[in-house]
Amino acid sequence: MGSDGISIDGSGSGAFAIWDPDGSYGTASAPLGEDPQAAARAVVLAALVRAGRPGELPDMVWVTASPGREEAVLAGLRSVLGSETLIVGGSAADNDVSGQWALFGPDGLHRDGIVVSVLFPTQPIASVYQSGYAPIGPSGVVTRAEGRKLIEIDGQSAAEVLHHWSGGVVPPVGPEPQSILAPTALWPLGRVVRHVANVPFHLIVHPATVCPDGSVDLFADVSVGDRLWQMRGTTDSILGRAGAVAAAARANVGGAAAGALVVYCGGCMLSMRDRLGEVAQGVTAALGDAPWLGVFTFGEQGVPAGDEVRHGNLMISCSVLAAPDA
């Protein structure tokens, strides 16, 4: 998705080029291997060397990783860059959630890998990271979980609780695993990770599968003690959010944009496939004549206002480079 059109059938490609002779940029890639934290540390250090800026903190880091271990990847990046560096990205995706995603960079093609770019632009850069969902009331505390497997909420079967909270959108437990990616794209879960002006910021978690044992597989890690909220979105709320996020990012760089990168969750895309043209129009209207490129992802990384980088689902981000005369 970009200023020149939309491709959702797997036949398109996109490129975003930055012309900034006095800036510094570097990219590196690697397999995640058995230790994704170590891989992330090594890759960002290599990217800094290729940018000619070893030992310095970039203005922004752009990261793409294969789905599944994003929290560990972010921990590795933070161990090098600290908690205040702007880190933005989106997890790799495929067309049918069958695991056929791939990444490539200067160091090769990776089925389970990471690509990191470090940016030291000569103009300001800003990024905004939000969702189009709101809590609708029910909440509970995670009492059993294993990484991305949610087992119990308030001592009850997670699947039973979500079935009740969602009014039946999440189906009852059956004898076989049941994909719930499509219905829960408008009925996800949320965790409060930050308050901005006394308003809670909910990081979204997308339920993926109801398992026969009553557990629910997710696209993000949860921990015992987390309070989860039932969230609700509408096609209109998600449709308009991309343009609003782009407008906020543009305002944060002081006005005119040279270009922008947009991360838009693949789950959101699937819930409004027939109205993606309106999503793109909203971003274009917010950015003016600036070229922009958007990706549909299976996980989104960004920095909520006043917070550090987080991994979430069904999120939207826009990162804007200021125009030279801004």
C-alpha cells in the first residue's frame, strides 16, 4: 500500500528510497537462530558499522522480524540502544498465515530472521503508534499462561471467558483447533501499558486459535498477572485511524513531510479489504504530496507516547521524515 496504489494479492512489490547525502544509514540481517536476543544485538551493531556510526544512537531503527519471537528481538535491541531510542517496524507476513514469509537484506534471504536498518537523517523524524480499538467493559487477570498461550483468566478457561466477553464471537471449545483470526480482528484483547493525560493506552493482543483444551493462542506474549480487557473496533474506527496517525506524525515533525513509512496490521487489512482504497486516501490526504509506503504485517512494533518500544497486534504506525524546508 502506498501513494501509488495498493496490492493485496501477492503480485506487487514496493520500494522506499531516501536521498540524503549528508545522512548516515546502515542495514544488516541474520537468521534469528536459537537466541533471538543475541541475533538482534549482533545485527544492530553490524548495521551501525555499515552506517559508519558505531557506538552512536540512531534517530530511528527500522526492524522486520519473522513472527513469533518479537519480544525477545526488542529486548536484544534495547540492550544495545537503551529504552529511549525510537524503534519501529512490522513482523513479516504471508498471504494465508501458513508460515511462508521471508525476509532479505545485505546478508541473504531468511525464513526465520531479522533485518535492521539504522537511520541518522539530516532532517527530523517522528513516529506515532496507535490502534483503532476501545475497551467495552469486561476485564480479567491472567492466572495461567505460557508465552503466547493464554490458558486461564481469573481461574477460568480462557476460551470460555472470551466466548462470554465477546458475546459468542469467540466460538465454544470444540474437538479441533479453531482459527479465530477473522472474527477477533474487531474483538481483540488489550493491556494497559501507559497512561497519556490520564487516558489509558491499550496495547492490542490478537487471539489466533481456540484450542481443544480451552486455551487460546495469541500473536503476542502475555504473563500471569496481566489484566486483559475486551476491546472492540469497527470498520470505520480502523479505517480512519491510519490517516489520523499519519496526520499526528506529520504534525510532530513540524509540518511538511518528505516521505513516510506506514505499518498497518494484516488483520486490520483483512477486516476491511474492500475499503483499503479509503485507508490509502486518508494517509495521502494527511501527508499531502509526500511519497509513502505501507506494509501489511503480522505484528507491529512502535513506541506509545512517553513509553518505550512495544510489540503489539492490530496496531498502526506512521513514521515521517520532515521535508528540508520544514
